[in-house]
Amino acid sequence: MRLPGRRGADDRGSITLMLLVLFVALIALAGIVIDGGAKLNQAENANAIAQEAARAGAGMVNQANAYSTGTFTVDPAQAVTGAEHYLAHAGYQGTVSQPTADSIRVTVTVTSPTRVLSIIGIGSMTSTGSATASLVTGVTGPGA
């Protein structure tokens, strides 16, 4: 006969199992918060690097044209090379393309290890940033 308020032998250890499941869920939630914030920061960094590389490339003036005619224009080949050089010097992986004759596009991929999510098997995070710069010199626009 079972007394009221007493548990049977089959209930032993159930609180331990519940605490284990809650602990794993708590670790995963902490990982999402900590590593999620790091991922947002990493994405912002990837965009900033892409913008800087695009600016570095867009500032490459065609020196031969400038010396011979006095006109400052951007050399597209030098712009691509300048952006690639910036990425290599900064230590980032990326691609530089020329979607139109007067612009370059830089795409940067940044990968970093996770801090907490590695416990549950997610070892790294990857973010991609991109930027496009126009290859123009001087002041442009309606007031120019």
C-alpha cells in the first residue's frame, strides 16, 4: 500500500534529468546571446573593411593621363589592384570586381571562432560584407 505524499521508486532521479535539460538549454541561450552579439559586431566589421577597401581602390588616379592631359581620372585596373592590395595588407579575404565601367565592388568574408556555441558543436561564424565605390574624381552633382 502506498502512503499519500510518498513517491514511488520509479520517480528517483527525475529532477536531475530535468535540471540537466534546463542547463543545456540555458547554455544554448547564453551562447546565442554572447555569440549572436559577436556575430553582429563581425558583420559590421566586414562591411567597414569592404567600404575601406572600395575607397582605397576608388582613389587610384590614372597618373599617365594626369601628367599628359592634366585631367584626373580613375584607372579601373589600378582601382581593382588598389582594393585587393588593401585587403591583403589588412589581412582579410575578399573579392574585388568591376560591375560597371565607373565602379568597383568589394566583398569581404570574415570568419571567427565562437566562444560559447562551440560547446554544442557550432565552432565558427562567418559574416560577409560588401561595398561599392564610384570611380569618379572631383565634385559631381547639380551644383558642380
